[in-house]
Amino acid sequence: MKNYEEICDALYFNWIFFGNNGFAQRPEGSVLLQYTRRDQWVNHFTKTLTRRSALNIEQILAKGEAGFWHDWGMLAGPGLRRINVLGDPIADYYADFPNKAREYLDVEDRQARIIATAAIHHFAFRSESDIARRLARGVAGDFHGQLAFKRVVDEGYLQNFLEDFSRVEDFYLRDYWRRLLAAAWRASLVPRPPGRNLALGKPATQSSVASWSCAPAPEEDAARLVSGRFSGKYNNHTGFDAPPWWHVDLERRENICEIRIYNRLDADPGIMARTARLAILISDDTQNWRTVYERQDEHPFGGIDGTPFIWAPSDPLAARYVRISGLHPGYLHLDQVEIY
């Protein structure tokens, strides 16, 4: 932003649509690593970064407006300095929209210069089935385009529609993200995992909740352990049970190669040691559990300090449910659990 700070109050960015990359169903995993095909040119719609001090929010609200979509228009008054990333004034861009916008973009090499400078990468269509998901939300009211997606499907040109957004291979964000990930793992205290975290965001439950729990229901409290939000503190807390347990539903039978359990680090060693002795169990139905590991060590393990408990079976284990259970009556309170 340093190149624009002195010359504008609102900086406008055009979109570039990224397509479904040939996916019929939305794949799991990183968007940036998997979606590398985009439209050839920028879209005429914009988003902005705006200087807060240049806006009179009270006046905007007094006009009965709760916000804006792509342009401030008259909401902020004529004094708002609005430019795009090329430094061109944008005041007339939305007059007679989209005709004026298209006229502006079609002059000489403006689109190529915008792409080379800065744009919003808009991952709008991640699979063919996502169009159906969008239509299933409803088309009542036609929010400037919902019915357009229905026409695409009804008139049989969905494939051509999606192909328009996948004409150019663009590895910029993929390679940028790869470099960041590689640098992060080089600096990580914990070894790089063997694959995908199967437990991330999956349903979970536990033996009970207590007054110290972070959420009122067992399912809500337990889900915090697979949120991916590390805190160094406890993210769940059972009551005093005989024994306490927590388990996650991977939602289908998966091959399990490694389990990582991150302890809380915000307590003295005696409290951390409550979870030192534990068992790992697996099941396909939550009725029949098989113990696959027991940790008998009284010494507490750590967490995001680089010393979580990491267990890997000699051969992958197939199961849908994974349970962590204490080996004696007490409490269970952890930071995060990862299953690879």
C-alpha cells in the first residue's frame, strides 16, 4: 500500500475469476495448491481497500445504507479520492455500469497491466457440484446472478461456462504458498506430518463437561480439539470421570498412520500429568472399541513447545472413530489432537 498511501482514500482492485480446474466434486485440501487455472482477463467488478478516516460512517448510515458491494458511489461523497491499482481515477467507472467499465478495460494493455500489478483472485467455482449447491440455496429474489447460474444449467452450457474461467494456467499463488509452507516447516519445532490431518474439523464428543469446560455441550467442547486452533492452553475439559474420554468421528473408515496429542502448557506439571497415562482406542461403530496403544509413563508430555505426544503404529490402522481415554479416574483436558 505504500505506493498509494498519499494519493488515494479508496484503492480499487479488479477480480480475476478462477475456475473449477476440471473438478466435478470439490476436493479436500488447499485451494491455493490445487486451483491454478483462471480466466484470461480481469472481471469488471471490483473490491476496495479504504481509509477509515475518509469515511463519514454516521452520514452513510443516515442515508439508510448498511454497506456497499463493489463501489462507494455517492455514499462517501465526492471528496473521496478513488483510484485503481494503475493510479487511474475510478469515479466514472461505475457510471452506466458495466458499459463504462468495459470500455475502460478494453483500452490498449490495461488488463495485462492490472494483472501484473494487483488483483483479487476470486475462487468462485470450485467444482461442477458447487453450482448445484449454489442453486440449492434458492434463487428467489435473484440476487444479481443466482438465476444466471440456473440458466447455465437449464440450457446445457455448464461445461462451456466453467471452461471460460479455466483458460490460463497461473501458478503465482500456488508457488507463493509453497514457499511459505516450506519455510514454515523448516522453522517448525514439530516434525512434518506424514499426510493430511483426517481429524481437522470433524465431529467429536467426550465423556462429560464441567464448569471449567470451554463450551456447554460435550460435542461443542470436544470439537475444539480438532479445530486446528492451537492455544497452548486447554481447549476442552471433561468432568471427573472413571475414566474420562474423548473421541472423534472421521466420518468414514480411514487408514491411520500417526496420531499427535498436544497437551496444555498453561498449568503446573502436576495438572499436565493428569493426561500422561492414556490409551488410544479405535472403532467402526462406537460400540466395539479396540485398544491399540497404552501410555503408562507418568511424566507429562508437552504440546506446541515442540514436544507433543506422537504415536505411529507399525502398520496403518483402519478405523472410523478414534478415542483417547484416561487410564484412571480423572479429567481430560488437551490443546489439540491431529490424526494423519
